[in-house]
Amino acid sequence: MLPGPIMEFLNRAAQDARAPLPDSDSSLFTSGVLDSFSLVDFVTLIEGECGIKIDDGDLRPENFDTVSKVCAFIERAKARSA
């Protein structure tokens, strides 16, 4: 599960987009929770909350499309930086 502040960000974004609250496998992009602009803020928050650096090459929708994919990406990024 994602840290509280990250889920709060997604829940706020869902409310702003009038989209359903995200579950683990719903597309954050298709639902309108994230877009190319909000992805930048989302990535900045993840970096700060999780203590990781996200490279530009990692800014691909497949890493951030669902809550499950975000969790998996964070775990991979933490393992790389260890």
C-alpha cells in the first residue's frame, strides 16, 4: 500500500476530476485522476515521501498507471538505490 500522503494526493485528484476513488488496479490516467501535468507533482511527492530519485527515463505511464504499478515501481526504485 502507498504511504498516506500519496494516497491522499490521489484521492484529492480523483475528487477534483470527479472520478471514482482509485483502487489498486484502476487506471489513474484513463479515469482522469492523473494526467501529464499532475504526474509531475505526483512524482515529486513520491520522491519526497519515499526517499527515492525518479529518473526522467522512468516517467512512463506504465510505471504510474495504477496504484499497484506505483507500489511495484517504488519497491524497484528503493532496491536500486540500496
